Amino acid sequence: MFLLRSLCSIAAGLLLPAVLAAASPAQFDRGQAPLVIAHRGASGYLPEHTLESKALAYGMRPDYIEQDLVLSKDDHLIVLHDIYLDHVTDVADVFPHRARPDGHFYTIDFTLEEIKRLRVTEAFDRRNGETVPRYPQRFPLWRSSFKLATLAEEIEMIQGLNLSLGYDIGIYPEIKNPAFHHREGKDIAKLTLALLKQYGYDNPQQKIFLQSFDAEELQRIERELLPRMNMSIPLVQLIALTSWGTKKIEVDGQLVHYNYDWMLEEGGLKRIAGYADAIGPWAMMLVQKQGDNFGDNGVVARAHAVGLAVHPYTFRADDLLLPATEGFEELVRMYTEDLGVDGLFTDHPDKVRDYLHH
């Protein structure tokens, strides 16, 4: 195993059995700079998750490049943040009658050939009949021609660049909404692991982290799928706010909002350490209000104490987590030096790397 883990069943809140297990503490080399994780590529500069964005990110030399994964109708792993195509493609124009009753165009309803016919742009929302970019100062909507890529295509590009340039940049895939895929009759975790193994990402010597918000699925990966496939790769438990209500799971046939609250409560991190090697919390979960400023709330230290690395999300130079912070560099300094995180997801990997290696 990448880290020594308990063989016991681990309690995990809403869905998981109430049995606790101790995790062996990891060794944290505080002499090394925190990892720079390119969030959906160089998404501060080019449309997220396109190969162009990943190539630009690669040139900025982060430690890892992230890939969000969803499945197509014909079981291709598509690198895309959402389970539907609505907010980054022209699917509503190309396939106007393919939305489900809820109005969304689900990736899983389209073949790879159909997906490749779509144009990709910066993330946008529709307000009062108009298309509005989420980040107005980023690459213009519908400028140039971008396409969605498969995980295989992206891995081949990154591995090829590692060879031709002599770098060693890793991958950081996320399995998106596995419960939804299970309801659709598809095992996205199994397909993801099979592809990773095909490309050599099957042991802790390879530069890979595998992440998900779904604690139950991560435990299944750790205890069932990885041993069966003779693989050992580090797993990351992503943590959201329960109040966001965006991640849903099925309980007794009913869709409910997933409960993340237990993860940062007493004993929660110890439970996570029984099946994962790191946590990926929203960065605001690591601080608390202190007068007019924000300071360390102790979560990083508690995570380190049970052997978990901490990789918070998402650091954006054009959308500061803490508006009162004196610029992006100060924000990065606070999290890396004051809080001591082990890595950062960022839309601007060049700026974070410049700060860490100046």
C-alpha cells in the first residue's frame, strides 16, 4: 500500500458502518515545497479540461495536472467537470432535442463520436436568455476551436511530453459522481482503474493521486478494486460543504444530499485515514475568522497527525478566496507557510509555482 492502512471497516458518516480504525501516520517532508496541482489545466487562461489548456499547464511545470472524469454512452472516460455538457459546450445547438426532462444534456447519453462534434468554450451560465461567462476576464467565449478529450488522449499527451521534455509531471484524476454512474448501470471506478493500469499508473512509484468526493466509493476502490487489480495508488478524499447540496447519493432508493460534516468533526479525519492518503477540502475549511482577518483553525495539523496530506481547492488569481487578502501571492503564502498545506489546486499554476520557487 502507498501508506499503511487499517484492514478494518471504517465509519464514514451517513452510509458507512460505525467501526473505527487507526491509521499509521505518514511522514511529511516539510523541507519540500507544496505540490502545485493544475486545476483542470491552465484554466485561468484557456477553456478548462481542453488539451490546449493541459498543454499550457504542462509548460508551466506544475507537479500534477487534474482530470475530472465522466463516462460517455459507449464507456469512454471523458475529461469534463460535470456529468452534463451544458455549461462548456454548444450541445444545445448541435443536439437540441437530446436533453433529459430536467433540461440537462448528460454526457452519458452521447457517444464519443457525438461528443467530438461539440465545440468547447469557457464555462458559462444562461441568465435571462443570455450566455454569461463565469469569469469575464478569461479567454473569450466561443473564440477559437476546442474539443473535449478522453483520459487516454490526455495521458498520452502528458506521458509523451514527459518523454520529449524530460519532465516528470503527474496526473490527478477525479471520479465524478460515481453514484450517478452506478444508477446508469456503469462502473466508472472500475473503468478508470483499468485505464490507469493500462498506462502504467498502478503503483506508488508513479506520479498519480486518485480523488473523489464519494467516501463509500473510495472505500470500495481501496478494499475491493485495487487489491483485485493488483494496484496500489494513493487516494484522496475530497470534502465539500454539505450545505452546497450539489453532491447526491442514493439511500434506500431515494436521492439525498451527501453529508460531509462528519469528515472534519472529532474522529472524522481518523476515519478517512483508514482508506485514503490525503484530503482535498475547500480551502475555506482550513481557516477561521480572527478579528478582521482569517487564521489557522487546526485542521491541517489534525490531518497531519493521522497521516493525511492536505491539498485544498481552488486558488484563483482572479477570484480570491479571501477578498481582504493583499493579493494572490499573500493568499498562497498564508496557506503554504502559515497553514502548512502539502499542495494547492490552482487555476493559475504559473503564479503559484513562481511564488514557491522564486
